[in-house]
Amino acid sequence: MSLSSPASATLIPLDNVDPTLVEQLLDRAFEPERHTRTAYKVREGMDWLPGLSFAALDADEMLVGTIQCWPVAVTDPAGRPHPMIMVGPVAVLPDHQGQGYGQALMSASIAGIDSRAPLPQVMIGDPEYYGRFWGFSNERTAGWDLPGPFERRRLLVRCENPAVLPEAGVLGPWQG
């Protein structure tokens, strides 16, 4: 599996897409009950980050995938927030999965992070997949909690300098 995007894919800023179409895509990629997932509680009340959120269009200029990134923080036991970027959902229509759209969206989003002051990126996802291509790991998240149920092995972080990560805390919306 390579990190090349489909030859027919076009990535555009997500804020160029009608929000209703984005919601319909997310419902098809996941399910309408997705709003009850813990990830939604983590980013509750936040707006997604336009500079890191994209849409994928196929050769017919139809919306086939999206990625959204959100301002979140791990608040340590002393009450100090550690700002991060929550990556996801990464959504691709079921009939377009496995064609590289998700990889193209992830790579574009990560490339948009300012390398002069990169915030850690956190996500809930498959550690084997996101670790292999983008360096996400669950090695430093064992002491973190979320505002709802989650599979601990799927709580992943990617960070240029892991020493800045708190050992313990609760992941939630960034209230900075």
C-alpha cells in the first residue's frame, strides 16, 4: 500500500463544501448514531480547524471523503491544559474506500501543521494503520482518559517532541 492519492482525486478546503453534504457523507461513512461516540464529546462545542480540514472529490467532482481537525487539550491532574489537534473523523464513502482518498486526506492535513510550532496530534483510530503511515502511537496515552467509553489501544498521539506530553489527564475541548 502506498501513500499516493488516486490520480483522479482533488482535495479542496472543507469550508468550500456545503455542511449538509459533509453531514450526509459522515452518515454514510459511519452511521447517523455517530454523534453518540466519545470522539464527539471530546470536541464538543468546538469548530473544526479550516486550515487542516479537507474534502476529497472524485474525477466527477463528487464529494467522496472528508477530514476534520479540532482544537482539543489534555488537562493534566493539576488542571493545566496541554493543547493538541484532534484528527478525525477521516471519512470516505464506502464504495470509494481502499482507493487512497483517506491517505490523501490524512497526508494533506498533517502537511498543513505549522512545523515551527507543531502541536501534538491525537486521534482515535487503528494503531497499526495510523502508526505505519504517519507515526501515531498509543505508547504515551495510557494515562489519558476520555469523557466516555473508548478502546485504550486506539487512543493515539503523534508528536514531534514527546517530552511535552502529559503522563495523565483528560482529553476534551480546548478552552484556551
